[in-house]
Amino acid sequence: MDENLPDNWVSSSIADVADILDNLRKPVSSVERAKRIGNIPYYGATGLAGYIDNFIFDEELILLGEDGAPFFDKSKNVAFKIEGKSWVNNHAHVLRAKFQTRNDFLLHYLNQFNYAGFVGGTTRLKLTQGDLKKIPFPLPPLAEQERIVAKLAKLFAQIGIMKKALERIPRLLKDFRQQVLMQAVTGKLTDEWRIKNKDTFSMPIDFQDLVVNSSNGISKRYSETGENTIVLRLANFKEGKRIMGDERLIRLNHKEIEKYKLKENDILVIRVNGSITLAGVFILYRQNLKCETYCDHFIRYKVNEEKANPAFITYFANNGEGRKYLQESLSTSAGQNTINQKSIGGLKINLPSLEEQNEIVFLVNLLLLKADLIEEKYKLLKGNIESLPQTILHKAFKGELVEQLPTDGDAKDLLEEIKKLKIKK
């Protein structure tokens, strides 16, 4: 423990400041519990585990995971407070702060403590009662404990308000992106551009009339000969973007590489997938330095770029009437949704002039970039806010959160009182 505690604080241990009531716990098997359904909360290592028909405790207590608790995940609590009638199994330690310590103060301390050296086990960490008793505890005077608890309650409430406000941002960003893409394919995004350039919006055309060539992906999964080549799967894409890493390598011969090699502005269409929201989705491929091919879960299309901007085609296919048509063209069998080249070719696209398509793609990229920048700021702010509780708790238990007052007395006297009480018992 940090020895640089305030003068009126004292170093103690959990055994000094809390009664450990583990001997009163009673585990109940899930089979027996199913026969004893009631309205009494039944608690385990990480919280509520169900309900039962009777109780062991009827008071305010602190529960701390004995095994299976997230001891080293500071984004999660390992201790929690319960009140009223309850039943606790043997996966949670049961603590009650002694008369000169507050349960809430004990709770906050246990949720910021570094359990390294106190928990053991490899696959399932465990905190024995013996090690629990040895955990060091910085004990301030009772009046200061109460001020710290009150200050923490106020600060945590403010953090809760900030978190609540931030929760809206991902949904707002998602809605914004969808609105941008919908406006892109309905012509609203470039209303002013058309007036300025005296252009009309669209000319209906079948997708097949824009296709230069197309091909299903390679079905090969293994070969002992040939050159190790990346064969992309759906797992290599997320929300239409290439995710680097976890690429599948298959040995392909020169002829196969040439046939299935992807090039800049190729369009990959998800030919088969268990999800109706993914099957038939268009993905615009952006070439990187590596040679990449594609598996047979995709169909690859090359469009005539003198007539169509491939990015605009993906916008149209993945949104509004385009997406509706493709979903309705899916066939389902054995839990898999599939679409064929004939159905994809029948997609009717409201195709504006190439100049307007380029303007649409430019504006979409600009607006989505702004959304991405806002999202990065949101993630940074969210991470900072999520780390605030631990920062605040660290300050609290170094005596830096509230002022020490001369009228608080000395915690050494508190500790002596607690020890005398223990001797009397």
C-alpha cells in the first residue's frame, strides 16, 4: 500500500475493517433452484444469478467475487452492494463493514484495488478468503469517509449523465450516413449541382448493360502446388471496407491467379450468406500492394467506367430501391440466402450523367469523412470518460479527493476501537 497517506489516515487490512460472512453462504444447484423459484435475489460472483424462495441475509452487504470475477478488467466492477433479503452462493465473498467503516467506502475501494498477487489460478482466477483478509486498506476518519462517499456519488452521477449523452452519438452518426447515401441515390444531394449545370437527374438502365465482365469466385480451398495467394472471404470486409489481417492463403497456379486477381474499382457482390442483410450487398474493391483474389461466396463485376462510377453503383445497389430489389431477389435454402448473376443483372439503376455521378461520389466521401472524424473524437471522449471512475477512485484512496479537516479526528483511534471490539468478541 502507498505509505504516503494523509497524516490522519492509517494502514489497515480488510480483516480489520470488515466482517467476512462467507460461512453463512449456501450454494444451491441449478436443478434445485428450478424447483424453488421465488422472488428473493440469488447472487453469484458477478451479480444477480436468479431468484429463489428463501433468504440467508436481510441487510446491506458488499459482495466480492471469489472466483470468475473480472479482477483485472478495470472497466468492470468486481464488488457490488446488495440490500434487503438475499441468498448468496459460494462464488462471492460476503462482507459487512464494521461499525467505524462505511459499506460504500469499502465497495469503492474494492472496485479500484489492484488484485495482482492476491488472486491465483490460470483459467479461472480465484481470491481465497485468506488472501482477501490480507488486502491492505487505507482507513481515514469516519467523517472523511462520508465526505469521500458523498463526493464520489456526485461525480459518478455526473459521469453517468455524460455517458447517457454520448450514447446517442453512434445512432445519430448511423442515421446521418444513411441519409447521405439515400440522398445520393435519389438525386437530392446534387439538386443544386443539376440546376447550376442544367443537367437532368437520371436515365433508367439495367445493371447488366453497364457490366464489362463478371465471374464467380474460386471454389478451391486447398492445393499442394502453385503460389501462395490471398483469397478474400467476407470476414476480410466490415461494412464494405477491407479489414487487413486473417487472410486465407491458398496455392493457385498462374492461370487461376490471372482469372481471379482483383483490380481497382472491381465490385464484389456477396453471392451467398446466412444473413439476409448481407446477401446481395455490393462492395467496392480498393487495390493494395498485394495480389488478392476472391472466393466463391462473391461474384466479381467490372463496370464500364465511361458510363458509370463504380462507387455510385455500390451506393445505389446498397440503398433504397436498389437494396429492396436485391433483397427480394434472394432465394433461401438450408438457412443460406443466395443471389445469381441474372437477378443482379436485372437491377434497374437510375443513372445520372457521369459528371453528376462523380460529383455525388465526391460529396458522399466528403460528408462520410466528416462523420468518421466525429466518430473518432467520440471514441476518444468515450474512452476518457470510461477511465474517469478509476482515476477518481485512485485520488480518493490517496486522500486527494476531499479536504482533510482537523475536526475529523485520527483514524488510528478508529482502528484501535475496531481492534478492541474484536478482542471483546
